[in-house]
Amino acid sequence: MARRPAGPSTPATAALAKAGVAHTVHPYHHDAAVSAEVGYGLEAAHALGIDPARVYKTLVVEVDGALGVAVVPVSATLDLKAVGAALGGKRATMADPAAAERTTGYVRGGISPVGQRRRLPTVVDASALDQPTVLVSGGRRGLDVELAPADLIAVTGAFVASVAAS
């Protein structure tokens, strides 16, 4: 997998390039009707023809009043109790979408764990370590980036924990 500096530029792809992280950019046609039916993550997996177990969604959560990020497979749901514990809190809920957008600098459906306006504590589901590469949002709807799980963890400063429920 070679680093591809050419192509769409977003804060996420710029941050990966600046950090020297090898990644591949995967643009696809975003279809609002499809994402409304199956969700943004599954839309990306289907559009790119990639196993949903390798495509990860970025979810902004609120843990004891502070925002954090959970990165889980699009084929799974988030275990709020587990993410709360992983981020050192007791009570976790999904963050208000407007607060998530304002804090990360990305729009819903295009929130990347990389290159956020304000770096939030991040937990990556342990299942990512079972994959040679994973895909996460590239910072806009219709754009994913593929990178090694270890690089995702390093560039985001993430914790690794089992936070996905199937």
C-alpha cells in the first residue's frame, strides 16, 4: 500500500501525509438515499466492494460530560458501557451531532478519527488488530482512507479495547 498524496485533500489526508503514514485514498459516489437506508459506513463498504469487517465508522460519544471517539466496524454496534470504561468514565451516550461536527470539524457521515479540529480521546475496537488494513472516513462523505491498524492507532493516539457489540 503506497501513500497517495494526490487526490482529494481533507484535514485527515493532510494529517496522514504530514505524519508520513502510508495510506490509500478510496473515493466513491456518496448516495444520500443509500446512506439513509443502511448508514454511511455500510454505504462505503458496499460502494467500494470491501468486506464491512474492514470498514470502520467513527462515532463521537460523550463520557461523563466529555467528548471522545470510538472507532468500530460498520458491521457492529457500539457497546456504550465498554466505551465508557475504555475512556475512563462511567456513563457514555452518543454525542449530540451538532457538537460532534463543531468539535471535530467534519460533517456527520464524514467524521474521520484523523485530523480532527480538536483531538479527542479515541478508542479503536480491538478487532482492527485482526485486519491487515482498515478503512476509515477520509474526512468527507464519499471518501475513505485505508491504512494499517497500527498506524491508525499511532496517528490518533488511540487506546485499543473491545468496544464493539455484534
